Amino acid sequence: MTQLPSAVSVRESGSGTPVLLLHAFPLNASMFSAQLDALPGTAGDEARVLAPDQRGFGGTELGSDEPSLDLVADDLALLLDAAGVERAVVAGVSMGGYVALALARRHPDRLAGLLLANTRATADTDAARANRERIAAAVTARDSVQLLLEEKVAAGQLAPGSQHLVERVQSMVAAAPPAAVAWAQRAMAARPDSQETLAGLRVPTALLAGAQDALVAVEEAKLMARLLPEAELTVLPETGHLSPLEAPEAFTAAVRRLLARVAAG
């Protein structure tokens, strides 16, 4: 296992059951501001929330390693070690869901529960991989993420009723370093199919989908639900690809329900 990047940014709040929140591409951990406030509860002792910036995003350095979500999963295992956390409830959104599945495959003993939101267990199609490489090559050649702004990535991630969030999401997209965007795109393109990993899980699980998610269809969540017959599947109405931002109360409630299942054993 490699070492953590020398600079790692983690937002943390509360005490209690550890919850690890993994952000979407190409955003950062600030997308979980509502959950960092709400999940610990009024007394602050219901959950210990850890929301790291993944490699290259926010305040975390990219490092010089080749693109791999396995490496990001290893980062998280080291991060839990550094935080004195043996097992955590892991909630991943979009790319964060891919990382959560990599963590489940490489470090299954670190998961107390798993929530996957706006994500899929299947690998990329050839067309999806080609599009990721197109974006990676373009942002690298231009040394700019302007392409993501030109292609209206922020608006495309949000449901029609969530367009008031465009400016906030667009600011996170604009802040993403080109090298991190390219690295993450190539890491996601190389990820394996995780259906077997998912089917082998023996911890409480929950699945969230946005009814108006234009990037990951609800059918992907239903496919995962068939692999996890005891998983709680919630489809959020009028919600797109960024459920923690678009439906913060519903997302927080889903994490709370999962925490209760974990506590009940």
C-alpha cells in the first residue's frame, strides 16, 4: 500500500459512529456541508462525520501515482488508520460510489455499512471510456477545465428543479485542477465491474437514486438492489445526480436509517 499524499484535506464534525462521505466528480468534500452539520445531531454525538477531498481535489494533493481508484481506496484505509477508526459507514456519491466499491473489494473489514448514491456497479462501456479519455486529453492539452464549463457539466448533473444550485456546483467544477480531472477520468475508465464485490457484501447496505438523474439511470440502482436483496432502495423524486445537494434532508435521513441498522447489528 502506498503512503497518503503529503497534503490531505478532511472535513470532520461530531462524535459517535464513524461515517465516511465520498464526493462526486469533479467536486470536493464541500458538497457535504449539509450532512456535516446535520448527521452528528443536535448534541453532536450521533455520528463522527469524515468528508475527505479525494486525490487532487479540494485541498488534497494528487501525487505522482498512475490513475487508479484502488489507490484512492487505499488512501481511505490509511486515512481511517490515522483517524483511529477501525470500521466506518461509507457513503459514496457517483465517483465516490466507485471508490466505496473499491474500498469494499480491497478492505472489506473497514466497512460497517455501505450507502451508494447516484452510482453504478458496472464497468464503463467502450463509449463511456472513450468519452472520459476525450475529456482527460482535452483538459490536459489546454491545462484548463474550461471544457467542463463549456459542456455545462454543473447543469447536467442537476435536475430541472435544482438549477438554483448551478452556480455553487459550477464553482466547485471550476476549482478542480486539470491534472486531477484527467487523473480521475482515467481512473474511473479503468475501474473493474464490481457486481461480484457488491453481491459478496455482508454489511447493511442502502441505495439512493435520483428520479431525474441524467447521468446514472434508476435502473442501475435497481440492478444493484437485485444483487443486495436486503438493501434499502430509495428513489428520490425531482432529484438529479447530486442527491446530497439537491435533496439534503432525504440524503441525511437515508444515512441515519443505515446508521440505525448498523447499530442494531
